[in-house]
Amino acid sequence: MDIRFLVTFMEVAETRHFGKAAENLYLTQSAVSARIKQLEEYFNSALFVRNRNSLQLTVAGEKLLPYAETLAKTLNKARQALSDENVQQLTIACTTNAWDLYLKQQLTGLKNAFPEVAIKADVLTNEQLMRLVHEHAIDLAVTTIPFKSDDVETIELNTAHLALYHSSQLYPETAKSQFIYIDWGKKHNEVIDKLYPETRLARFRTSSLQVALEYLANNQGSIILPEDFAADYVKQKTLIKLETLSKLTVKCYLTYLKEAKNTWLAELIEFLE
């Protein structure tokens, strides 16, 4: 029995809502539902009555709740007692764009899900990451370009479509002549150059998403960004979306040495997936 299943059960019992419990635990709603289902199978009893507009504990759920609370408190005390002697160290590193697109949003959830793990995070180049992974200097690497090596395992974390945006203060025609060019890789760049020939005359180029955005804040123009990442800027009305580039996507990948995967690292990898 995984203690996190009981913690999930207690959170659902507290919030009476799968979605709110998932948000509080930094999980997907489907992951919360799956954990509750496995608990119900383990105890061979329904734990919740799922009505259309409410979620209530069953009699079995009411009986389980105090045991779950007691067990969780006991294990937390045991974890604290052993923490000074048994601290797990996680070294995770990423490229600049992978930090902005994925890892920055995950660290708080990772810390809350694994409070016994001491985390060290760095931002490095793709070449540095490749070398340090093979040297066992870092446990996990997050990149936007997958490693080409038979010694590593690579997992696709997320995918985002690219879209063309322009500053809300400018007309589209004016914005396109003031293009801020982000290097998304050779294949992507070739497609972008064909779709928008004027981008070849861009006066500002960078491979860093963050650098491009800081430049954009002081210099209006057009820019190609991942839709998920740009959503807040559109909501704040600082950017306007012109069109989605349906054939172009940016992906983030998690990489680690095959031989380095152990039980506790596997749990971290499962969380990040």
C-alpha cells in the first residue's frame, strides 16, 4: 500500500472534489481518480458516493478516514526522524527554454510531493547536460532536443504548438516588419522562413525564450511562441495571436541514464511524467 494513496483519499475527503484535490496535490484529476479506484479495490469497498453535484464518504470511507490520518501522521514522524540520516539528493538540470516551458512550473509540486528529497537545480546548455548525465553528475535532464545516445532513456513530457503573435499596440502589418526571431531549431526555422519570408530580415535573434520576451517588453513587434506559454500574455492583452502554426510543435524531454534508474528515482520520474 502506497501512503500517497491514503493522502490522496484524505484530500478528496477534505475537499469533496476530485478536481480540487488534484490541484492541491499537484496531480491530474485522472491520477487522483486512479488512486481512489485502487484503494477501493484494495479494501474491496466503495469509499465515496459519487452523485451528480456532490461527493460523499460511504460508511466504509468514514471508517477508513481516522486510520488513514493516524497512519499518515505516524509515517510523517518516522520520515522526519530519519530525514537527517537518510536525505535523498536529486540533481536536475535543464536548458534555458526547457526551464521556462516546463521545469519552472513543476519544482514546487516536486518539492511538496517528495519533501524528503533535497533538490539541486541548474540551467545548462544541451552539450553540458549530455556530458554531465553520462558522468553521473546529474540525475535528470530536461531539454527541448532529445539526446542521441543508446545509454539514456528519454521520455516525452509535453507538446506545445507554435503560433504567431504580435504586440497588442501594433497593427499586424507593422508588427511583422519588426520580427523578434527565436531559434527553434533548423527544421522549424526552415518552415518559418518559408511561411514568413520577412523573418529573414529580423533585426533581433536569440535562442533564449526568456531573452526574447524581455526584448519584446521594450521593443514591440511579432514573435513565434508556444501557445500554452503565451496564453497568459494573451489573457493580459499584451499579445494578440495571429495564427497557429499547426505543423510546428515544441516538446520537452526528460532524460536519464538507463543504469541509474532506481526505486526512488522511478517515483520522481513518474511524477514528472
